[in-house]
Amino acid sequence: MSATPTVVFVHGGFHGGWCWRRVAAPLRALGWQVYAPTLTGLADRAHLLTPQVGLETHVQDIVGLIEAEELTDIVLCGHSAAGAVITVVADRIPARISSLLYLDASLPSAGQSMLDFMGDTQGIPALFRA
């Protein structure tokens, strides 16, 4: 890991980058570079939600951040549905990622959507499809 550790936190559904605030502050105090973007279509970026927003959009959000900030040697941390996001990001730009951290995160198999992975959890997939 580089002299200045870098982490990119990726929130799950129904959250925004704000959810990492209490984790980011102490890490920054220790000298870490901390990024906690909000994914397109969620939280403060909800106005950007369209039917076209999906996993690929969120992957591009994170890849774009990493490339624009010229980040390397990153700890990439995903919570909940962001497990799928960080998996694809790491597949796309593996040389920039030092480690993946799945924090209570989903990890669908190749070809599965989050709805497939969830099964009939409390009727949520049917609600989302409706």
C-alpha cells in the first residue's frame, strides 16, 4: 500500500455518499485519502434517475472517479448492492485496486441481476419490477 492510503467507499441502494461520514472523518484524521461519491440516481443525485440507470452506470461512476482523480493502490469498499459494483470495477481496472472490502455486501454470480440474487426477499423484487 502507498504511503498515503486511499479508500473509495461505495454505498448501497437507498443511501448516498453521506452514509460514510462517520467512517471517513477518522480515516482522514489518520491521513487517508477518502472518497465517498453518491451514485447516479440516488440520494442527492436522485434527479438523475432514469430507466437507463443501472449497474453499468454505477460502475462508470466509480471508474470515472478513480480515473479522474488518478487514484492507484485503492482499497475499494462496497456495502450492500455495491458489492456487485466494486466487483465489476475491480475487473475493469484491476491495476488500480489493492484490495476489495465487501461490507455486508451482495455478490451475485456472473449473469445474475440483483433481483435474481435476492430471490423473493420480502416481496422486494416484485415491488422493484412493478
